[in-house]
Amino acid sequence: MTSSTAAIIGAAETDELGTLPDISALQLHAEAARNTLADCGLRAGDIDGIASAGQSPIAVAHHLGIDPAWIDGTQVGGCSFMLHVRHAAAAIEAGLCTTVLITHGESGRSRVGMGGFRGASLATQFEVPHGVTGPPTLFPMGVLRYMKETGLTHEQLASVAVAQRRWAARTPRARYRDEITVEDVFASPLIAYPMHKLECCLVTDGGGALVVTSADRAAGMDLPHPPVYLLGGGEAMETPMVSQMEDFTTSKAFRRSSAAAFAEARIAPADVDHLMVYDAFAHLPIYGLEDLGFVGRGEAGAYIAEGNTSPGGELPMNTNGGGLSYTHTGMYGMFAIQESVRQLRGTAAAQVDDVGISVAQGVGGMFMAAGTLVLGREPR
């Protein structure tokens, strides 16, 4: 894939986010798809490629009446949608399809139409017996090691939630909008040390979708919104079990996927105007800032606490409020991409001035996988 061969021409979320007990996961996919097709002025019949995670792309296509020539059911957790965009661009460049619909819908809170326990796995055999039973006990496992090695303080960790709530306060669709302090974070219930409730992601229902086509085709279309161009992408994996990470204090998958994306886009961190880092828990933006090369080892906590990622800061990050304050259905990556697209279009609720390049960084599982997209307002 070469730079700027693909463009995102449609991007929209479900009508509502939050607690939606009357809408199934499949219907959330359909609603997001309907809104996204309307966003770019297309119909289901214009789509010849489909990608989704959570629900089978076949089920989604059948429900929507789409008969695709290309199908992608890649499912590697919350970053799946970053990979879908990259795969769609490659498929379009290869001539396998022309226009790809990527959908997400998840009843993460209400559990309508969601599967349950799926049996034995490596984690249930080798991690669960030691008392770790879910993301709050698994995902933050390495942060105590990080704190010991780098000097990250509890106050700096809490400042991640504080910074992102400042953005959420400017975003009407955000689940939590009241600004908070470090003291408020400490006063919220302790979930799994050192994570308090306000340092853990939301659990919500909702969805979103994207339409991807070639940059050349986008240039010739009469679109309601300007295209957003894919300048570079990367994907990587490490381990299905967080206990088997090479180093608890850094994500190998983050480093590899972002390095590939930045190289393909021919950019450096200094070229990035806006950043979305998947934030299932407060330490992920800290890891992201360092693993993507925006700050040095052990510097991210102070960087956030000093306001550099907050409104008015030099690197606006997670400007919708992130998974901590905006929404988090279980696979948040779609919403990170949506906010990057809005910022590049100039339509975000908490709009940043003059965003030319936005990076959306996703994680899958507990640092299991990663996907990185470098998106631009102009093609290259």
C-alpha cells in the first residue's frame, strides 16, 4: 500500500451512546451503517466490501442487503477497526473492491445479542487461577512496575482522567462531562490497585461505521464532507496474555505498529497535530505517548499533568474525552477513528485549530495487539 491511496469519505456513530437496552448489537451495526452511508451520500448498493468485528461481517452484510466482493472479519480486540481501514485500503488498491463499509456495534453494557463465556483459553488456564478475572485486574498489571521504574506518581496517573474530562466537558455526547480533580479521582472507589473507578473506562452501548474508497474516486465524488486521507498504517501483536509481555512497562505492539505507520506516512511525532490513544485505563495514554515517540522514557506522566494534552496544550489528545469519559463499548477503536475524522473535517465538538495530521492508536486485548492510522486532511 502506498500513501494516500485511500480516503475515508463516511464516518458516523449510532444515534445514541450509553445505555440502550432495546437495541441489539447487530442493530447497532445497522444503525451506524445507515448513518454513515447518509453521511457520505451513498446507498447500500454502492458498497462492495464489508468489514466488521464483534458481529460476523456476513451477518452484517446480509442484514443490510449488501452482496460484497470482499469480506474482512479480522477481530483482534478494540484495535480491529484500525486494521480494517488498513486492509480495506490494500484491497481497494489491489482492485478487489472499490468501496468498503466498516461497522462496529456493541451492547457492552446491556448485553443485548452479545455472546457469553466461550470456554477454555490460555488466559483461563494460566492467569485466571491466580485471581485475575477481567480487564481491571489484567490490563493495569504492568503499571506498578512502570511506576517503580520511572517514578510515575499516583497524582500523575490520575491526571490522565482529569485531562480527558476537560475535553469531555466540551463534548455534548460524552457520557461524563463534569470536570474533575485529582482529588476526585482518588475519592472514587478503588477498583484494582492502583486504578480507581475514574481511571477505568466506561461500559456502554453504541457503535460507529466508516466508508473507505480510493483517494482518486473520492476526488471525483460530490461529497457532503471533505475526504480524510489515509497517509500510513501499521499493525502488530505481542501476546494473548498480558503476563507474557516482554516488558510490562512498554507495549511492543504499540512501538511496532506506530513505527510502521509513521514510516509509511513519512512523518515524525513532531508532525502530528492531534492524537487519539485508546484509553481503556489511565495508563494507556502514558504508554502511548512514550511508545509512539512523543516523549521520552518516564516523561509522559508529568507531560500530561502539566496540561500539554489538555485544551490549549501543545498536543491535543483524546479530544472527545476518550474511553474514560466519552464512551467505551468494549472495542473503543472505532470511536478514536471517528474523532480523528471529525477533527480533520473541522466538525468536532471540541475542535482543535488547524489539524492537518491526526494519529489514531488502538490496542487489542490487554496489550495483545495494536493498530495505528496516520490520517491527513490533504493527500500525499
